[in-house]
Amino acid sequence: MLAALAAVSALVFAVLAWQVATGGPLARLDVRVSGVFVRHQPVRLSEALADLGTVVVAVPVLAAALGYALARRSWRGPLAAAVAMGAVPLFVMPLKALFARPGPMGEPLGAYAGYFPSGHAATAAVAYGASALVLLPLLRTRDSRRLLAAAAVVLVLGNGLGLVWRGYHWPLDVLASWCLAVVPLCAVALVSPRISPRVSSRPRGR
């Protein structure tokens, strides 16, 4: 199941990369969608959401989750999560340099490698996704697990929305990063302890 998910995500990334490299219909749609978002951006909110993908915000959240898991004597998931987080620049930066895609604002790249895929979106997806994966097996109720999973999804989606809203990235930059992030997150899920199905969301009545 996890291998299939990783494979599908890699395939979707390949399609997105092909569209960006060739200026295909998805890339042209990307430009139109980005224009709509940027014209209607709430500046402060979009900036705050975009900041969720910065290292100074996302990595401390992951570090706190790993510290808690290690304190509970769970080490395989935290180790895999730390490796996944460290691998983000290793797969994002070469791809940025390869595609050298200009950003929505049209600034010359200069010393910047490029905007595809988004490093901030990848950082947020791996940091918040891995945090949830290492903490889920440690939670006692289904409700708490659902809340944690929902929080991770909201943070990742919010960051992606902020990056596009603020004009920092094209939508395809963000989508591509999410596809890439699925691969290391599947590895984290693979080595993390299984979630026990026996815990109910509320105590049973007598």
C-alpha cells in the first residue's frame, strides 16, 4: 500500500515536471490560477501561512514531536523522520536548479536556483506530516488521532495556499513538492509502530 502510494506520487510529480518543462496546458493553467490568487490575497494572512513552511517554524515543531516520541521510547519513527527532514534540500535543490523556473513575480533568478518545486511546501509537508506519523501511535484515542491528523493536513494545506496567495510560488510548485514529500513520509510510516485498532474514541457505557 505505501509502496503504491509512493509510486503514484512519483508518477504525478513526473507529469507535473513534464508540464512545467514543456510549457504544457497545466503550466498555462498554472499561470492563470496564480493570477487569480495573487489579485485577491489578504497580505497578512497569506504571509503568515507561507511562513509555516520556513525552517524556523516547521523544524522546531518536528523536533518537539521527535523529542516526545523519544521520551516515550519510540526511536525508529523519529530516526526516519529526522532523516526525511534532512533529505528535503537534497532532493529539492537539484530539481530547482534543473528546471530553473521563474517565480510568479517575474524576478530574475540570479543566484536563486528556481521555484519548482517549492522548498517551503516540501519542508512543511515533511515536518508536519512526519510529526503526525511519529505521534499517532502514541495517542490513546481515535478522536485525538483524528485531531492530530487533521491539524497536520490543515497546516500543510494552509502553507501551500499561503505560498500561492502571496505570489511566492506557482500552484504546480506546491503540488509537486507535496508529491515529492509523500515518498519520505511513506518511509517514515513504514518504520513507525502500528496504530492499535483496539482503542475506542470514548468509554463504553455500562
